[in-house]
Amino acid sequence: MGKKATKATKKFASSGKLKKTIQARHKAQQIKKKFEKRRGNKGKERLVEEDAEGDDVEQEKEAPKAGKGSKRMTVDDFLKGDFMDGSDDEYMEGDDPAASEDEDLDHEDEEDIEDDDAASFASVDDLDEEGQNHLLELSKLAEKDPEFYKYLQENDEELLNFNMSALPGDDSSEEGDEDGDVVMEEEEKTPVLTKEILRSWQRPLLQQHSLRALRKLLLAFRSAAHMNEDDQVLAWSIDSASVYNKLITTSLRYTPVVLEHHLPYKILANGKFKPPTQTPKFKTLQKLILSYFHNVTHILSQLTDEDMLRLALTESSKIVPYIITSRKSVKTYLKKCLDLWSSAADSIRLSAFFSVRRLASASDESILDTILKSTYLTLIRSSKSTSAHTLPSINLMKNSASDVFCIDHATAYQHAFGYIRQLAIHLRNSMKIKTKEAYKQVYNWQFVHCVDFWCIVLARACDVEAEAASGKESELRPLIYPLVQVALGAIKLVPNSRSHPFHLQILRSLLNLTKHTQTYVPISPYLVPILASCLAPSSRPKSSTLRPLDFDVQIRVPQQYVKTRVLAEGLTEEAVFLLAEWLGSTPVHGSIAFSEIVVPVVVVLRKSLKNAKNGSSKDQSLVKVFLERVDESAKWMDQRRKSVQFAPSKIDEVQEWEKGIKSKLDETPLGKYLKVQRKTREKRRKLIEKAREGKDEILEEEEE
């Protein structure tokens, strides 16, 4: 017959917490069974004994006997729940778990961890240790994490100015629990979190890197993350907005500092990180870390304040090395970051991208594969429609996504090859079927942004200066040719005048690729016909009061602009600028054959000017000035070629001579012409942006 339960035990059982505690222990034992089954029947006898103990509910209500002379269990001992930590400790510290079990938790096991956030993490307290060099470590905090140190100076300066002789011991660190115990015993309801309780946790966290205080803080953080959910059992209730903000900020800022102290990780020479080694301490803390990370990911959907959301993204990225072996955690966090990256404000987008970039810095290539695929698909989904308001955000996404694809060129090659091939298949199908619906598979914003994105990626990865710095050619360079072929094929698909904005979008992307990779791409055969059609139209252009067409956000000419003078002038101006940019680029203007390259362009344009009867005088004068600068640059190149003593077959000498010319291109007539044109366009762009925001609505004089 068992011993009669104490008064404290009966009081705890009547509070309603006993049932939840027993359920938590049973759940931990079920998880342990799954691990035991994987290891075989190695610990079968021990498992049967533990199950027998777990089935005896009366034993849960009694205090276990430590020995013959042991004393009766007090209410504090019972509330700590230390007698239930055996199963948790054995689960986190198995005899000899397989490496695959430590590195990759199964889907069901991770669900158990996520659902069991409220379970006891008392085994973490056993790892707590009081160091001897707290003041020394605190003095180094300004060097290790200056941002966190600055935050403490502004918000918690008294934590930095503490007396070593007055360090809080176990009694002070348990103050929060004692307050909670009193509330539970007297009122039998969830205790209310206060700033004083938070302060009692902050001191040991900062001064001693206390794991016990961290456990209490993260249990409170879980209460904040799930405070509005009815089906959750919470350890604390929060009735103040200031306490809520203080708790969130403290948890986000303090947790990475404490974990880095106890579980340091390595950063490799290539910038990637290596997760902490699988020590007993890490195995014991892993459940607590995963629980915290799930709660951070959950709270990202609830935060509305931009500063708080940015802080959550920045600080959560510091926890990534500790959860990188959990595939479910990585995928959930990645999905949330990409959602914010594609839809939030610009500052939040950048913070979300930095978190994705942190994930991509893992040494595990399979994670990088997932990130590359998810990032690209998110970008494409976000670029279905483009306007003056969404274009800056899409450009931000393309530029930031290209950075992820340039982390590992060999891994990125597999994805880039597949997606460029997908564009080629769309183009091939449209060329075969030749229907209006088939053409729409190519002539849409997603196709335009895909081509532009891959041009950005290849321009960044295969940049001549970057390759020279690394000392080797990029693995992505072989993809330049197929991408150019797909882009030029898309231009030829529908060559009519209403599709000229689409053609200009593609040519602009190819021009960017040409400048960075020093690859000669024949763009002039696609720009000169546009100029010729504008200079010598078949009929006289209609006058119109429409505003100039913005070619940055158009891929098809609206019906009201067809055959209007404003459209012809806009196309001429845009085509002349792009043609000047191409002729002034390094692979063209820096070539020893520049004088021969410009001959077809000059001949066709001069013939178009001669036959121009219905064209605009403004367009004609613009083209004439451009041709004059091209002729002058050709003569400048002829003057430099007079001193050449080598034959064209001497490729090495030709390249050496071109290197000297390329450094002087800004001094040429065409180079000076381009400088003026760029400044004029930039000034106009700023004025249009101000007018769009309502700051300046009069642009007629500037535009004329």
C-alpha cells in the first residue's frame, strides 16, 4: 500500500496541472519508443520497466524515495518537476544514437517537439554552470556583438553596471518561479508576467549566460507567441503591451548570445558555417532551441511593427546554425522569409533576404538546392504583372536573388540550365503552334523578367573583373550562349511594331550582359529596324495629347498609341540610346574593328534619313547628332590604328593593344555623348518619380 500523499501534492493535483504533466511525460516516452525501435531491441527490458512505471498513476502523485534517510518531498521540489526529467534526459542523451538520427529528425518527431513546447525542459538546468570570468566576458561583449552591447547601453544600462559580489544566485534566479508558484497556489490560474520577473531573468542571462534563466525566458516567449490561441496551455499570461514588447525584444536579443557562449560554431574560410558538434550539451539543448525557433517562425506572422519584425528576422538568422539539421524547421522558416521578401516593405524585404542568405551559407548543399528553387519560383510568382509601383520591388528581388545564385556557381548551374531550357521550350512551342495564345506564352512579363534575371545572374557570376580576381572562369559562363539565343529568338517571334516595347526590354537585358561579361552580342540588327521604321513611316503619324509612353513598364503598345507621333518619338529616343550604349560598350567600342562594325549601322540610318518624308524633325535631328558622334569615334579609332605594326592573325598582340584602348573609351566623342545622355535620362527619371509621388506635377517644360 502506497504512502499517503502530502498536502502539497493534493493541492497540486487539484490545480489541474497534474494531468498535463503526466501527458507530457507519456508523450516523451512515446518519442523514446520510436528511437528505441530504430536502434533495435537493445534497450527492450529497460523500456518495459519504464512503461510499467509510467502506467502507475499513483506513482506520479507520490514523491520518489532517494534512499533510506531521504526526507519528504516539498511543494517546491514537486513543482520543479525534476522527478519527471528522466525520460527527457534519456531521450535527448541516448546511449549511442546513429549520426543520421542526430542530424535529421523525422517529420513526426519534429511535430512532437513543436507540440510539446510546454513540456518540462528542467534537464537544461543541469547544464547550467557558474563561470569564473563573467566580468571579463562582459567586457568583451562590445567587441563580439557591438550592436547588442549598444542595445544594452540604451535600454538596460544597469545590467552592465553590476557588482560581482552581488551576483544573483539560485534564489534570485528562481524569483520568477516563486512568484508564479504563489499565484498558482492562491488563485489557481496562470501567473501574470511582469517587468520585475523579466529583470530577474535578464541579470543571470547577461552575467552568467544562465541556461536556467534562458529556459524560463523561452517558456514565457512561447506564451507570447501563442497568447491569442484557445487550444494552447501557456505558462504565463501577458496583460501589458510594454511587457509583451520587452519580452519579445529580450528573447530575440539574449538567446543568440547565450547559445553562442555555450555552443560555439565554426565559420569556414569560404564564408559558410558549420553546425556545432553533437555534444551531450547540444543534444540536451536541441529540443529547447527547436521549440524557440518554431515560436519565432510562428510570431513572424503576427508582428505588425516594422522595427520589431526586422529585429525578429535579424536575430532569428543567428539561430540558424543550431537548427540547420532539422529539415522541417528550415523549410518552414524559408517559406516565411520568402513570403516577407516578396510582399513586405523594402526594409523588411532586405532583412528577410539576409535571413535567406544566412540559410544558404550552410555547408549542406541540399539546403542550398531548396533555397535556389524556392527563391526563383517566388520571384516568378511575384512578377506576373508589372507597373510603375511594383517595378522597384521586382528589381530589388531580382538583384537580391542573383546574390544567392552566385554563392556556389556549380550548384547554381544545375538550376540555371534547367530554367533556361524551360524558356527555350516555351519559345519552341510558340514558334511551332503560331497562335495568339501560344505567343502569349512568351510575350508576357514573366518571360521578360526571367530573361532579365538570368542576364543579371550571368553578368554577376561571369563578370570579367570577378573572374580575374578569383583566377578561374565561372562554371556558369557556358550558359551565356543559350540564353542569348533564347532572347534573340523571342525578339524574332513577333516582329510587329506593337511588340517593340517587349523587344527593347529584352535588348536592355542583353546589353547589361554584354557590358559585364565582355561578350559580343549582335544587338544592332534588332535596333536599327526600329529606328528605320520610326524615321520613315508608311503614313504620317497622328498628333496626340497622350503623355509619353514609359517603356520601363510596357511590353506592348496600347491601342490608343498606335501610329501616333508621341510613340514614334519615344521609340526613337529609346532605340538611339540603347544603340549608343551598345556601340559605346567595351567589347564593341574597345575592339580594333570598331570602324568596320559601325559601317552597316551608319549606312542604313543615313538611307532612312534620306527617305524620311513623314517622319518627325525631332527624331531626325536626334539620329543625325548620334551619327555624327559615331563617325567621329570611328575616325578616333582610325587614328589609333595607324601605329599598329602587327597582323590581324596575331591574336595575343591584338588583345594587348585593345587593353590599352579600353581604358580610354570615356575620352572618345561617343563616350562623351553617352555621359550627357545618361545624366539627362537620370534627371528626367527623378522628375517623373517625384511627379508620381505627388511632389511635382509640372513636367512639360522639362520633358520638352
